Amino acid sequence: METMERDPAFIAEQVKFIRKLHRLTQQNLADAAGLTTRTIEKIESGRHRPDEQTLRSIARAMQIDAKYFEKPTPEQEARQKAEMERALRKMVLVPTHPIHTTSDFLGAFEQRHAFRIDTSAVTADEALDAAAAMTDYITDLNDIWDDVPRSQQLEYARSFVELCRQIEEHGYVCYMGDHRQRLREKDRPTLVFGVGLMTIQPKEGVDGTRYALIHLEGRWESLDADRVLRPLDPA
């Protein structure tokens, strides 16, 4: 493996550029890369030379080549920025909210074409069964939701909230949110899908809005209007 040339000032600018391009806070980027917010702060100060593993972790989280942090020639710089623009179209930052009540669930679940489910953060043995049950529940419910009466929908919602309470007893919280994605093909109308997201995360003292960074598959891309979900942080 080649040793990476690490210019602290250049790396600081590159990290800030990619973070702000994707409208991420320092904490968002740290979470996605498995680093601390303090590490991102130090890198962006331009006075800290991060090690190669740290840079590779950021690159892996943002799905870019680690060479992005090596100072390029003008031609390489133009190519890298074009790659960043393409990557931007394949990502969306989704705000998610905890599910505690029937109303929380109904607001998060209704009017979605499909659902993404992420239970990868569940590692405790005692919580795995509950996470599996929640996954099966959402998958099955998405198939029949529009075909059942409102009274039955309410019963399903109450049952799911009970599963959320069960997994909270094991130290996890169920979050749900949604985003849009589009598919553009030549000579065909653009398809726009509303996609729900269910994710189960450790409590860790956080019970408000959490953000999930989604990488879109295949030819799907994010909508222009959805790439800025909130103002840039002042950092």
C-alpha cells in the first residue's frame, strides 16, 4: 500500500469541501466515518496531520477514493470535483424521529412506496429477536397497508409501537423518516418514489432527530430540492 502525502492545510480544505457539499455537520461526518467530532474539528483546523487510517475512514464513509486527500494537479482537481458532483446525486441525508406513539408511527409510515430498514447497529443478543420481528412487521405491513380499513391500520400501528417499547428495554430506539429518489431514463417519464426509512439505534442519551446518510443504488439519484435538508453548520 502506497504511503499517502498528507498536507494538513490541503486536507482541511478537502474535508470541509466534501462535508459542506453534502450538507453534513462535523458530527454527521464523524458518525458516518466512525470517528469523533473532535477528530473532524482538528482535521478542519489545518493544524493537524491525520493518519492514513483516519483519511481512509472518511473516504470509505463518503464513497470516494482516499487519493482525494492527496494534493492533485489542476487536471486531477477538475476530475475530482466532477466525481464529487456525481457522488452528491447518489446521496441523501434523511432526518429520522423516534417512534413512541401510534401517531408517530402513522405519520412516518403512511404514503410511502417502499421502505429501507437498517438494524445493523443492533448488536446485543437480547435485542436481535425484537429487531427481526420489527423488520418482518414493516415488510409485511408495507404489502397490505393500502388494502386494510383504518381501524385495522390503527391496530397494526399500536402493535408496532409495542415492539418499539420492547426494544427500548434493551437499550435501543426505533427511528423512522423518509426521503425521495428519482429514476431518469431516456424517452421515459421520470419516476419519483417516496421511500420510508426505519433504523434502530442505541439510546446513548439521544432521543431527538437523528440523521441517516443514505447511498442510493443503481440509477436512482436524489432530487435537487432534497440535497439541502437544513442550513449548513457554522463550522
